[in-house]
Amino acid sequence: MGDRITVVLDSTNIEKLRSIQAKMIKSSPKSVSFSHVVNIVVSEGLKKFRA
């Protein structure tokens, strides 16, 4: 379990994240939370910045 924080996202980014979540829900037998999707996208994005 991670820390609970508040983040403000642009509505365009929310739509893209919800689209990713919908695709994951269709292909997964388990539930897929919005937080899980955000964590996956952020961790993949941070890989680009590792030195």
C-alpha cells in the first residue's frame, strides 16, 4: 500500500488514463483501479529519466 496523496491532473490526461484503464479491465479477470493505472504510467515514464 502506498501513501495517500492528492494530485491535480489535466482532463486530457485523465481521459487517456481512463482509456488505458478500460483496455486493462477488458483483458484482466481482476479489477483494475485508477491508482494502479496511474502508478504503472508514472513508473514507465520515470524509467526514461533514470541515469
